[in-house]
Amino acid sequence: MTKSYKSMDSIQDMVHNVINMKVKLSWATLHSLLHSERMDYRKNGFIWLGDLLMAEISEAGDGNMWSNIKSLQHKIAHAGVHDASVTSDVPYSILLFSGLLKSKSNLIRWGFLFILERLLMRCKFLLDEIEMQHSSNSKVGHDHRETRLEKANVVIDIMSSALFLVVQINETDRINILKMCDILFSQLFLKAPPSTISLGHTIQPSKVSNGTYENRKINATGHVSLQENNLWDEYMEETDSKAVYGFKSPLIPQTSSMAALFLQELAIVPMQLVARVPAPLFYWPLIQLAGAATDNIALGVAVGSKGRGNLPGATSDIRATLLLLLIGKCTADTSAFQEVGGEDFFRELLDDTDSRVAYYSSAFLLKRMMTEKPEKYQYMLQKLVLKAQQSNNEKLLENPYLQMCGILQLSNDL
């Protein structure tokens, strides 16, 4: 019943009273399960709703899976619009899906993320099947690679539309925000052996902390250059030949979080995927999780942080990873940099209690000054060197954080 009558219009247009009652009862039952106080009832409701969302793809009328998935993404985005004229064409299953976020119960809101995670996984499986069918008939390797990139993009788009709804409601539950980050990372990161880590068109922690992150622009349409796409193809060819996704290596802890692997440079993030993710999905959880961050003690000593100890994969790792992704996006996309608040946003992060957040922010600001305002950088650096000599304090030049703080202090004194 719920698959046959899935929109409000189709339910209201029914003439037969018996069918009308059965359909309304089915939807009411699903709604009750989704908002039940019992965990097993809720889980059954989540699975039922997930099946209905997949039916929007697999059982849609035109039979084109690609267009059906893209249509689902647009409908999820429209579900967050407070305009009846926009949501009138949105299936009731998607309205129920987005409606979970309006619940006062954090457990029910968590159900939204549970359903989304399963939906993304099932979309990937479905697209893999389509790819295998096309690859067996395709004689041109380039088309095959383009399909894989398009597959990654369409899944990222669904994820972004759904997670943006979480940002819109300003989720406050820390567990749900961490789950949101877990979904985000699982779709962006590629776990890889050390031999494939050195790709240039990816975000890597060492590029930021060493001040060597390369500036790559995104065009007006939001797409990366052809050179970026070629590198994606090269990477996918190499990872295919080495079976990266099933790679077993003592150097890659199988139980580590993706954030921890990324910070250890055992996972990479292609810039093509980062370019498609809205900036708020990086900076919003970064700010929301600020109160929960622990700290890296060794680095904390260097930057004067007063945080606590940090465990691999903990909130500190997640925030550091979010910041690196945001830095990568802001480096490539000027509009994203302006959207977050420009330099003021990153200057505020210099006072963050997490040492890595402060350190990466300072390295990014220093790099921007070196590239965008080289004359000012040279002038301020000379004054900082002079100040260090006069005060006999070489620590002012010890790392990017102390350099940036010294430059900002000198700027305020001028």
C-alpha cells in the first residue's frame, strides 16, 4: 500500500473508502513505528522506510536508475524547504524521512542517519551492478572511468542533500553529530596502501601542516579541471590493480576510524569529491563539537593549548579532519572561503582549545598570506625576526602557529 500510494495527492484522490482507509492505516502504522519508544519497533520502521526510499529509485516509472537517483536527491533537498508548493510533489516517504529530524527525541533523529547510511550503501550496490553491466558491454576504458566518477558524485550528492537537513535543524546531540561525520568520512575517504598515498590532487595533513598545500581552483560550475579528472582515473586504475578496498597491510589498522587513518596519511580524499560537498558540512560540525574536543599533548605544548589527552579516532581527530577538509575546499574554492567568513573565521580558530585545530588554522593563514600578500608577509616576517632578536626569544619563529600569532600581534600594534 505504501509503495502504491506514496504521495499526498494520490492518497487524497482515492475514491474507494476501503482502500483509502487501508492506505492511511499503512502510513499511520509506519509513522507510529518510526516514533515508537521501543527500539525494536523503531528499527523495523527505519528498515521499512528505507525500503520505500529505495523503491523511489528501483521502481520508478522511467526505469533510468541514474535519473531516478538524481531525482531522489532533489526531492530530499526539497523536503527541507518550508514551502507547500515545493514539497507538494515530494513523496510521503521522503517527507517522513526528513520529518524524523523534527522529533524532540535524539534517538528518533538518529534514525534519520541510520536510514541514510543504509540508503547510501544500497545505492552504491545498485550502481555497482549497473557499472558491471555497462563495463561488460563497453569497449572504451575512458567511458568506464567516467561512470565510476559519476557514481561517486551522485552518492555524494544524495549524502550532501540529506546531511544539509541535519545542519538546517541545528542538531545538538553530540552522538548524532559524530554519526553525521562518520557518514561524511565514509563517503569521502579512500583507504589506500602507502604506495598510492602520494597523489598530488588529494588533501593530506602534511600538505597543510608543512605549508605546502597547493592551490587548485574550481571553475564557476563547481567542477574541477580536466587534469583533476585524469588523476582520478589514474588513481582508480592503480587502486583497481592493487585491490585497495580489500588491501590487508600491517601498516593500516583495520579497526581505526577513517579520521585517524586520514591523519596518519593512510587514507586520502580526492578533491573532486570535496568540491561537491557544501562547506557547512565541514565547518558546522567543527564548531558544534568544539566543547567535546580532546587534545594532542605534545603539540599542545608547542602552541600553548590547554586541552587534554587524545585517543586515535576521538573527537579531536574528527575536528582536525573536518578542518583539513574545509581548508582544502577553501583553498580550491574562493566562494567557500568567503562563505565561512574568510580570514576572521580561521583567526578565531587560533584560540581553539584543540592544539591541532589552532595549528592547522595558523598554517593555512600563513600560507594564504605568503601567496596572496607576499610583500606584506615579507615585511611582517622581518619585523617578527627583529622582535625575536631583540627579545632573545627564538620561539617566536618556532612554528606556523607562533609565527602567525606574532604577525597578528605586530599588526595590531601598528
